[in-house]
Amino acid sequence: MPYIMNDPVSRYELNARLNAQDAKLDAAVNQMLGIATRIDRSCDEIRADMKALHTDNKDTRKVIIATGVATVLGVAGFNSSVCSNVLTAFQAGLTAQHVFTPQDATATSPAATPPKPKPTTPGSRPKGAGSDAQCMVQGDSTCPA
């Protein structure tokens, strides 16, 4: 059933109500515009901060790359130094071994070297020395080499 108005509204009352609604809507729209303006300002500040960080990050990236290159070069230099020192020590050991070999000592004083042992064959061991297998297990000094 349709709604029937018993009390008609005058033009003056209708205009007053419409003006009140317009005022409420204007206030709400202004409030939303204020919020949008604050959001826009915040976004601008964030953009400025991000640009500053991006510029700062470029410098940080350069520092990180330079540090990485310096580290690689430092490790390579350290490795080269260690290899050089090991090679020098090895060569010094070879030189020392060559200087103090028994062959050089026998050339200068033949009486200082002991006589060489006679080579033995498996059948020429002294009696009681045992078999070849026993000789290997027991580490007998009379076993052939």
C-alpha cells in the first residue's frame, strides 16, 4: 500500500531540510578531501625519503663492491705469499739435504761410513731364522729386504 502523506511539507521546510543535507554532505566531502590531502603529503614525504635512500644505497653498493674486490685481492695476495714461502722453505730443505748428504761425507772421509751389508737371498739366511712368512710377520732383521 502506498504511503499517503497526511501533513504536507511547505516549500520553506523542504528547502531548509535540503540545505541541511547539503551542509552535511559538504562537511563530509571536505573531511575526505582533508584526509586525501594528508595522504598525498605523506606519500610525497615517503617518495622524498625513498629517493634519499636510493641515492644513499648507490653509495653503499659502491662500498660493498669495492670491499668485495679488495677482499678477493687480499686473499689472492695472502695465497701467493703462503705459496711463495712454502716454495722457498722447500727449496731451502732441498739445498740443506744436498749439502749434508752421506755421499758428500764419504767423498771427504771414507772411514766415516759403515761397510755395506752383503745382499742375501731367501735360501742363504742363517739357521733358525725361520721361513720367509715368519720373517715378514716378526720383522726379523735377518730377513732379506
